[in-house]
Amino acid sequence: MGIMNIPHVGTVSGSTLGTSFVRDRYADSIIQVDESGESLRRYRDVLEEISLKCDARSFRIPLDDMEGWVLDPESGFLRHERGFFFSVEGLRISIPGAPVPEWGQPIINQAEVGLLGILVKEFSGVMHCLMQAKYEPGNVNGTQLSPTVQATRSNFTRAHGGKTVPYLEYFDGRPGTNVVLDVDQSEQGAWFYQKTNRNVVVETKDEVELLQGFLWIPLAVVYRLLAFDDLVNMPTRSVLACLLFIGEGFGEAASVGSDDFRGALLRSSNPRRTRERTSDIVDWISERRAGLTATLERVRLDELDGWSYENGTVSHKSGGFFSVVGVDVEAGEREVSRWSQPMIEPRGTGIVAFLTSRIDGVLHVLIHARVEPGLMGFVELAPTVQCTPENYEHLPPSAWPPFLEEVREADDAQVRFSSVLSEEGGRFRHARSRYLIVETEPSTGVGHRDYRWVTLAHLADLLRRSNYVNVQARSLVACLYSLADPLKV
């Protein structure tokens, strides 16, 4: 398949379209929007109507009852009998000096690069995205707003024997298209083992046949729909974050409107308003990675201390963290109408938050150089807070993640964004987190060697590169961009 041969024009090596292309046309599309709050709710209602008509459902079943999946007696991994798709394995981790220096856990190993692609087109001077109302078995509400193409290599090579992936041809170097963005990024490093996806945006001028379940939505509206719970899925958020709204032109829009927070946010995208170079932050991340001594060992699921394979699930004996469960899926509109698979089912709702502060009139974000065992480089930039509070409630506050208490106790005036968003619904069952953007004082974080204040210009620059900003932080970058538009939902 030629799909893997699209040039990576959005990477650190440079882009044939360049930052100015995105700044001048795409940034304008989210700064100036004609949609009203009522229009946004109409888009939400259309998606909910599609969801109600969706003839799809999933049922939790014992792992032993999954059709086509076996617990391999030799490796001890849970895998598909044909060797495709992914496996669930045991991983034993040792990180001397970490708060928890040793532990074991199940993890998903999907040794293929997925494609997350959004097709865009200009209508009447406004950039629109071709979005899909897509059913995923792990979504708490079934259907959510997804990229034009959201597929693993097994999907687009039809390893499942099902239908072809719609619109895939637009991401295969089709004449008349321009590649705006193409960069590899990681997935959840706590639950995936070294999994990456290509995040791609392709622009077309062609007439595009609109298939059932797809709709054109203005770019600004896609961002603003993040304000609604469980509506915009994780792959969409990842791609939206990687669009490079960076440059003086975007920052100059800070004079528009009277919202000081919005002005500081827009100025944060101007590289001339940063206090340090992106290379300094890259050096900081490299130091964190170089100073880390970590050992990973893939082991049998039945060799994981503290975990048990009983009653058709793999669960932690404490009842916390997450379980590996089986699901049976019926989805008439998908490439395959029925299948079984294992999924990770977490306990509780997570909290994912950026603490932000206006420093010299420029919005800064407190990011965390976070260690996650499934990341290729072990360390990526993460939100200020990224955790499931239920896993810490039996511990004293001194053992909680840094800044969790500050986020939880923030008053309404400090909270600039709050929405419950679902994690990836193809592998995680009912995994949800409350995503928050909270204002605080610039003195916060002083003395924490693994935390640092950065601007949106820094983050945008780092998002040109692979594996520097984790998927939760990317979601929050998209949420920040949604606040660049003065519209109130």
C-alpha cells in the first residue's frame, strides 16, 4: 500500500507548505468564526441523531468466550489466532528512584503504525473538515466525532477481510491534494507498548462524495465542540493539536476582543514572545531521558505479581487501576459487522489538567516531563496533572501527584475549560477523563525539576517532531486552541 509513503512534510525537517500556510489560512479559520452557540449545539444534536440511528452495540463477555482470540500457551500472551491486530502481554518495569520503583502490568502491543487523517476543503473562504460520526465499542456513548480516516494497518490492508476504509485514497498521494501535516505521535504510554500513529491533514479542491455518517464541519466548530462531553474523540483531538498555529500573525490577533486570557493565549503562539528557545526545552527532555535508568521485560500474563486471570478478566488484586475484559461487538456500518476483542477497562474517571499562568502578558503552560513505560523514549511532555484520583484516595495527600489538590480545589474563576472526554474507544472501554485548563500563579512549579513553564509556540514547535508531547497533552493543546475563538458556547 502506498499509504505509508506520504512525505512527512510536517516534521522537524521542514514543510513544503510551511508554517505560514497554516498560520494564514487555518489560524484565521479558528480566530474568526460566524457560528453561534446555537449553531454549535445544532452540530452536536446532528451527531447525537446519527448516534441514535447507529445500529451498533457491544457486550462485555469473558475473555475465554472471545471468538478468534487465544491465550498462547507458549508466550502467555492474549493474541488473535491469525496473528493480526494486537496482543495483550505482561510487562515488568523497573525504574530505580521512581516513586514506585518496580511494578508489573498488562499492556497492549500493537506493532503497526495507525493512520489518523482529516481531509479538509475550503468552502466560501472557510476551512472545513470532513469528519466521521464513528462508532467505537469502547465509547461510553457509542458514536463520537472522528477523523476522516482512523485506521490501523490491519484495517487498511483489510486483514479482517471486511470492507475498504472510506476516503483512504486521499491519503495516498492522490493528485490534486496537498499534505498540510504528517507527523508520527505516540498513543497512551501507560496502556500501549511503543504504539504510534501518523497524524495527517490533507487538503483537497476536488468535489468529494459525501458518504453516510460523514459531514463537513468548519474547522473552528470542530475545536469548539470539544466543550461538549464525550463528543470529539481522542484521534481527532490529537490531529487538531498538531496543526501548527504558530507565528506573529496569529499572535497579532490578540488585539481582537477584550478577554485578557484570550489575548494572552494568542500571544503565546508568537515565538517572539517566548523567554527561551525550543532547543532549551529539547535539551531538558533529553537530560530527563538520559538520566533515566529503566528496565522493561515482556512476561507472561500469569507471571504478573498482583494480577489475576479469573472470572473471564485480568484484574489487579486490589480492585484498582484497570482490568482487561472481553467484548463482543455488532456494528453494521463498520468494515466488519461483528467481532470480538479484548479491551482495557479503567477504574474511575481520570483528571487531565494544564495549569496555566499569564507571564508578561503571555499565557504559559506548566508541563511535566513524565515517565510512561510504553513510550519509545520513556519520557514525553505531559499535562501538569494526569492521573485517576481513585487510585490515590487510600493514600495521604503527601503521596498524591503534584498539583492534584490545586486542580481539584480551583474555583470557577480559575477554570477556563472543563469537559469530560473519552480516550481511544477502539482499545479502551469507557475510559474517560475530565480535561481542565486552570489558571494559577506563575510561582507554581518553582523547584520541581520535572516541571517547566512553556508557551504554545514551544508546544507547537515540538509537535512538528515525533514523540515529544504525549496524547493527553495534545488533547489539552487542542482544548487551548478552542479558546482562541471568542465564541462562548
